[in-house]
Amino acid sequence: MDAFAWMSAAAIIAVAIATIAWAPALHRAHRRRQDAGEIGSMAGVGSGLDAVWRPSAEDAHADWEAQIEVPAPAPSPGDKGRIEGDRIVIRPPVDPSA
């Protein structure tokens, strides 16, 4: 190998070693910013790009959010209470086929 190839290989190895050495500090700094509630200035860019370039992905995400955010059914006047004593009791619905 010639000198340029050796220097290129050495530079790549040096960058890899430096990245591995600095990774824990970068991770701690990132976690500290997250815990402090700081949000990066580029935080909403991904969803904005999805809306423009992949509208089907945005629609799928909106459908997924709608499915997981289903409100609890309102009780009917004839329903039994959900509070027994000082505790809230949740019972699964009875399956008639079982």
C-alpha cells in the first residue's frame, strides 16, 4: 500500500476510536438535555417531511394514534358501580362462548 492509503486507513481508525471514546459522554449529555425537558430545534422536522413526502405514512400514524387513544365507555344508568368500598374494581367482560 502506498502512503496515502495508509494515512486514510489510519484516519478512519482514529475517527472510529475517537467516536467510541466520546460516545458515553455524548449519550450522557443527550440524556441530560432530555431530562431537563429541552427539545432540539429539529424535533418536528421528521413528521413534517412525512406529511409532504410520505402522506400514507402520516395517515397510518394518525390511524394508529386513533386506535390506541380510545376513550373508556361511559357507564349506563343501569350499570353496576365500579367502586366497591374504597377501591375501584375492573372486571373483564364475560365471554358467553366460554
